Amino acid sequence: MAEEKSGTAERKQFFDEAMAQLGHIYRVASHLATESDEAQDLVQETYARAISSHDRFKLGSNMKAWLTKILYNLFFDRYHERMRWISIEQDISGETEGLGYSEATPTRNPGPENYTLLKELNSKIIEAIRKLPYEFRMPIILVDMEDFSYAEAAEVLSCPVGTIRSRMSRGRKLLHKYLKGYVLVGTK
């Protein structure tokens, strides 16, 4: 009876920790997916897989990284499957008009002109991130946008920390190139 109660408490703790990461998982999925519906499907499947294998998760370890790794693996399984079936005539650029996730705006009211400029800049940043090859996009999303450490990103992406550092550097250079007309970085 005591074991059953502790098992129920552990499951509840697992579900609570997993649900606390829902916003993060959706943000990452929205950067990976080309459409909002696809991002929602990725999140749903990620949680279905996590729940079905909750006994493999060690309570007290990094739930955010564990769920992100499941999402990442799921996305690339689907991506590779799609690439096997895609015809040469189809557009495989992966670019879309928008991501469908909420945009962050300052808490103060920026005024209509500044709001319009911020909205345009956000869309250009999203567009630039979409242009990045996947091997550079994921480290940028995880480290710069989702506050993962290099070590956590390396764990999620199953590669050495040095590879993450290299991909971050190259990805940031590409982003700078894509955004140099919109953002003045490092100029005096």
C-alpha cells in the first residue's frame, strides 16, 4: 500500500514537472516545424512518448532537457522520413511566412511606430532563424533562446560541447549576415 502511494506521488511529480515545460517545448517545436499544426503535433507526440516512458526518467534530473531531446529526436525522425519521400520538384527550402508563436514585446507601451518596427524586426529575426541550416538552428534555439547551457544543448543534440560551440559561432555569423541590414551589431 505504501509503495502504491509513493508510486502515485512520483507519477504526479513527473506529470507536474513535465507540464511545467509545456511552453518551452511548444516554443522549440514552433521553431522546428514549418506550420503551427505540425508544431502542435510534435508537442503532443513528445508528451505521449514521455508519458509512455516515464519510468525511464529519473526524478530530480533535468526534465527540460529530457523532453527537448525527445522532441528533437521525434522531429528528426519525421524529417528524415519526409526526405525519403520528397520529390526533386518540391520546394525543400523549409521557409515559411510565420511561426505562429507569440511575440515578446516590452512591457511598456512602445507606441504604434515602435510597435510596428519591433514587429517587423521580430519577423525578420524569425525569417533569419528559419534560413539557418538545422545543425546551426538547434544550438541557437536551445542556447540563445531557451537558456540551455552548452552542456545541456550538447546532451540534447547528442554531440560534444565543442561541436555546440562551433555551431553556435557559425550560426551566429550567419544570423549576423542575414540581419545586417536590420540590426547594427558591434558598430561604433
